[in-house]
Amino acid sequence: MISESDILKCFQHLVDSSYHKESILIGSGDDAAVIDTQERKLIHSIDISKLGVHFHRDNRPEDIAIRSISTALSDLAGMGSYPAFITIGLTSNIEEISWYERFSDGIKEVLDEFKIDLVGGDVTKGELNICVSVFGYPFHKPILRSGAKVGDSVFISGKLGEARQGLQDWLNKKQSNYLEKYLQPKPKFKKAKQISAFATSCIDISDGLIKDLGDICKQSCVGAELNFENIPIHNDYNDLNYGDDYELCFTTPSKHNNYFIDLGFYLIGEIKKEKSLIIKDQGNIIEFNKDGWDPFT
Amino acid sequence: MISESDILKCFQHLVDSSYHKESILIGSGDDAAVIDTQERKLIHSIDISKLGVHFHRDNRPEDIAIRSISTALSDLAGMGSYPAFITIGLTSNIEEISWYERFSDGIKEVLDEFKIDLVGGDVTKGELNICVSVFGYPFHKPILRSGAKVGDSVFISGKLGEARQGLQDWLNKKQSNYLEKYLQPKPKFKKAKQISAFATSCIDISDGLIKDLGDICKQSCVGAELNFENIPIHNDYNDLNYGDDYELCFTTPSKHNNYFIDLGFYLIGEIKKEKSLIIKDQGNIIEFNKDGWDPFT
């Protein structure tokens, strides 16, 4: 039977990197890590990825690692922040050492892509479960969900529904360009940096535009009106209820509209005083949510 | 079927406390928490507690919460640090809402006992698994595993084996004073504070004295010689290989011996140049580890 120490050996090389030497005084290997934030505000979130919920048994171990960490990191992008380091709590009952080696290759890929450090972790036996703690710092200042103002423009950072298409193609064992969008989602740090100085509120779309913009509205005590024809989608209305693209939804004073449009962001609507979420298609209000979900309840 | 939002409602009241208002700028409810460490070094560790490994199906939900968080917090004590805030990743497929209410009562008990804040979390469906991220600050400075010096005295902070007895009694459904030692272990923050200015190395005994002191020796490139008759144990030699008491093992220059003895700590041995871990009983070297475990391999 594979031991905890066998598994830990597969991860040992990951803790040697140190992109943030100046702030990670002690990394992995002691009781805990020691961090000097150097007077920056630290942004932290925790996120679980679970077999059968967030990935499937026959996903590649590399993809499971990449997807688990990337979706956790996306919360930092949603705060207008960049990533600096992570810790991973891995529960697994897989017996093949090669699985852990490949899983660790996936971790390494994300660490190197975003120049982040792995500063600790824990390993235990059980049904596959990956709990990732992520840490970062604001590009400019933390962008909260609660800052949207009446009259602000509502933007999203990219097309919705491609990852949903990727999942569909993956389930149908169909080769397509969308597979990677689902298997290896990218947290939108470059875009987060571009909006960091001018956004009044921001969220990463992980539960679907409707629910996530609903959360901005709720926390900002405002409503929103969207124009369906301006929302870049891959398929249909249902793309508004899927979050796997991890694009950003943010609000900004309308004087910045041209700046953001020129950068390739999509202006999809406006923040309103009335606390409701309305979507219009060619002037007519459309029923966007057949389950009758209301962000204000 | 119980929903994620039903579960989250059970935890909502927990995020209202704010023992650390000055440093937790944004707590739970946004994409991530925002922390101002106020120029202190931040100590962080992640720890998984898993059904069947760290607790049993019929443990009380309160005890599962208390035990999961307390064992995670113990790593901070092992760094000579005090706790400030935590985040929890809870995976559960339990369908009774009362279980979550009682689990949350357990969380609340720990938060209030140690004056710490819950600043975020995640909930997902699956086999019961509790991943706790803990955060704190050093009482004095972080005490590492790597600072033990030849000639230093080796101390432990309390008796070993009582929690092991508690587990035994619990398994045998026997009422005893030891049950609580197993079910609700206490991280040793008061003791960590007492040693913080004078310890050269420290670890919380979570894997057993032999393995954990072995880790100090390994990381400090030294060895140790212990006197068995000076080690306070509940049962027998095997108490040296169990960690459930979460006592601290630390080293300190021998000039502080009387100070620590007066405080009730146990002087159990000395750090040696030769890289081996020797235990003597009335002058004779004893075989403490029948599996031939060697901290230096």
C-alpha cells in the first residue's frame, strides 16, 4: 500500500521554487509557513474540488490539479488581485504512484505559469478531494462585490459558455477546441489587472453570470438591467447560468466605457436603483431563469 | 435533499464575530478575505481531518468540529504562535440539518475559546472531510524545527498517552476522564507563549515524540539522548509513538532549565552532536522503536 511519505516525495520538488523569496520567510517543511506580507493587504480564499462534483474519475491527473488550483485562484482575480502562494490539502485513496507524479506535474504547470509558490500542504487517505488555499495581493486595491453604484456600467471580460461546451464535448468523448476551456480554465489575472484601478465591484463568474451579478447587486443594494444582444455567449440563454469560463463580471463608472471597450471587454448593461435583475432582448424583458431564482431572496 | 445554501445558513452566525477587527478588513462573504497583518509575520498551515482516519462516524458533530480545528491550530502553537483566524473547507454528504447546526456549535466553541475569527470557507458534497486553514502570529518570533543546538536541553510540555487512553476508552464505550483528551484536544497556546522567548526549536507532538523530535533533530542536523525515566507517560513505551495529546516538544539552552522546570515543563533529555536518537532507561539504551524507524533516513 502506498504510504503518505511516498506521496509526499512526489511533491517534494514543488516546494523548491521560490518566486516570492522576499515574502515567504519559511515555506513548506515546518509546522507552518511564515509570511511577511511587506505591508500589502493579503487576499485569501479556500476552495474545494471534489470527485464527481468538480471533476470525473477519468480526468487526467494533470488536469485535475490544474483545474482545482485554477478555479481556486480565480477568486483572487475576482478581487482584483494577483496570486502569490498556495497550500493544498489532498485527500486521495489512489494507489498508483504515477497518478501523484502526474498530479504534481499539473501543480508545477500552474505554479510556473503564474509564478506562485507552494508553501505547504497536507495529505490524507480517502475519496479524492482537493482543498486549495490561495493567497495573493491586490494589483491596486481589493475590488469587492459591494461597491457597484447606480448608473455604473456592467462589463464582462469574455465569452460565456465555451467551457460548458467543452464539458459537453468531453462527456461525449468528442475532440474539440473547447475541451481545454473546461479542463484547464484560466484565472483572468491580466484582465483583473486592467480593471483594477477603475472597477467599483467585481466577481469571478463561477456560478453563472445571473447568480454572480445577482450577488454584486445584493451586496451593493442595487439592481441591474442587461441587454441580451450584447452578452457574448456560445450557445443560448443557458450560458448565463454556467460559470466554468471563470470570466470576470465588474462594474465601473460609465466614463470608462470606451477604455474598457477598446481593451476588448464587453459592455452588457447598467446598474439600476430598483433591486431586480432584468434582461432585455431587443427591448423586451426576457425570462432568463426558469427556476424563478431571485438574487434578492 | 439538503442544499449548499441550507448548510451555509447554519454557519452564517459564525462569521459575525470579529475578535480581530483591526486586521480582518473583509471577512466572509466576498470572493476572498482581506487581511492586514499590521507588519506582523503571518503563520499559516493547512490540515485535513478525515472520516475513518481522524474521527469516526458516530463521533458527536461538535467533537468532530472541535477536534478538526484544534489539531489544525496546534501547528501554530508548534511555531510559538497564537491563532487569529481560520477558513474551513467542509465536504459532507450528511443530510440532517441538525448535524450541521451541532457542527457549527463546535466551531463556535473553538472560535470563542481562542478568540479567533472564521473569515471564509467552502462547502461541497462528498465523504466527510474537513480541511482547515489556520492563521496566526508569533508571540515573540516563529520557532522553527531547525534551531536546536548541541547541548540544548529537550523539554516536553505535558504527559504523553492520555489521549491514546481516551481513544481506547471511547472505542470500548467506557466512561473515563481521558475521553475528552482524545475528543477535544487542546492546542497548547499558553505553553507556547511561555516558551516563545527561549526555545531554540519547537514542534507540536502530533505524530508521536519519537517521530517529531526526530524531525527537529533532522532539520537541525543534530541528535538527541533522552532519559526514559524522565518522560511523563500514561502507559508504556508506546506512548512515545502517539501524538494525540498535542503537547509541545522544544529545545532550549540549559541555562533556562530551572525556569522551565518551575513552570511545570518536563526536562527529558539533551541535544547531541551524533545524529541518532537514543533513549536510556536507568543508564541502558533501550529499543524504543521495534519497526526500526530512523529519523535520519
